[in-house]
Amino acid sequence: MALHWKHGAPRTVFITGGGSGKGREFALLLAREGASVAIFNRRLAPQVEGELRAAAAPGGQQRFASYAADVADEAALSDAFAQAQQDVGAPDLVVNSAGILVSAPFPDLAASDFARVVQINLVGSRNTAAVAVRHLRPGGHLVLVASLAGLVGNYGYAAYGASKFGVVGLARALDLDLLPLGIDVSVCCPGVIHTPMVAHEQQVEHPTTRLLAEMPGVMEVGPACRGLLRGIARRRFLIKVGFKARATAWLTQHLPGLMRVMSRAIVRRSLG
């Protein structure tokens, strides 16, 4: 995959949520680019370490490591980042890809589930950013993975949407707050990507949620992450991928009244 890095390819990358899904795919793609990679996951992912070594650029001096750390626990994440810096080096790029999805119509959504989603997706993004700025040097890059659900509403996404709208808002603030430190910020807002987390949720989600999700479409993890990584390489701030997802975001931003009418019509038709 040909990438045009605005400030040169990163030498060392830290990725939270790197044990599966988008985080794992980012790790593999960046290993092929020649980067040393440290992944952070709630559970150790030694199998991904092996995959990274197999994907490494030939003849390179890359290093790979994985650490058990929950983004919801800032102290544990801080310790893991400090150890990773000793093991693989200081990061040029930090990607927060850790997240969870719980979908349910709001009257059926438990307060504990709402709090858990916000704690991991939003507070976890804040914790990753807070720890990352202690390690990123001027010229570094912080990437927060949000979702199209951080730009567009969906039925049954009260918790997930609130958390991802928050991540987008956090990124907008950090884009200014980290400017004096010489750190660039990006936020990724893909549509639905076929990851293990999404596949599990699709088994239990409300049919109306799935109907609305068909508007921006579903992408496989490989093409989606390659598209997102192209935006990361160019240091774009708001990164979207896929024609249908971009069109949905454009309609929401520029024709919000029409988008609301369309979405409400789908919900009414679905619920009868």
C-alpha cells in the first residue's frame, strides 16, 4: 500500500485496542510500513505480536510488544506506555482504537451500560490522550478513532452515539490545545466496519438500528483501515472513508433537515 506521509513514516507506533478489529489491522499495516509497534489491550494479545513479526518489513530492525492495559484505567495505561517506551522506543504516532459498542433503544438501555460505554469510549480517549502527550515529541501525531456515529444519529445508539460525539468534540479541543506542543490531532469517523465487535452486536441489535446502518453501508476491516490510514498519513483532522459514509456525513452537515426527515421515516416504517 503506497502511503504519502506528510512528515515521514512513523518509526514507533502505540495502538490501544490493538488486539482485534481496527486496532489489529492498523498494527499490521504499520508493521508493513516498517514501524515498531506496541499494542495495548485489556487482555494480552501475544498472537498479534506473532502476526506483526510475520508482517514486518524485510531487513528492518523493528520491535514489537503487547501490554495488558485498560484505557479506562489511566494509571495502568500510564505504566504500560512507560514500559513500552523502554521496550520499543518513544512513539511518533499514538492511535486510540479501543472501544465498545452497546446498542439498545433508550427505554431499554441500562444506566450501567450507558456509563460503561462512555467510560471506555470517551473517558478512555481522554486517558489515552493524557498519557500520550507525556511521550509524544513535537511533530508527533495523536489519532482518536471515533465513528460516523459521532457525526450522525442512529436508532438505539444513545450510549454509543453520545460517547463518539464526545470523542469528536474532544478531538476538536485537543487539535487546539496540543498545537503549542507541536502535536497534530486526527479523528477517524468511519461507518460500520465488519469487526468481531460489530459482528457480535449485529446478532442482538434492533432491526431498526440495522436498517439505518445500511444507509452509510458496511465495509470490511482491511479496505476501511487502509483508507483511514491514508488520511492519517496526510495528517487530516476529520477522516472519513467510503463513498456512502461520506455522503451520509455530508447530508447530515449540509442538509440536516432532510437527513432528519429521511431517518425518522425509516424508523417509523420499521416500527410500523
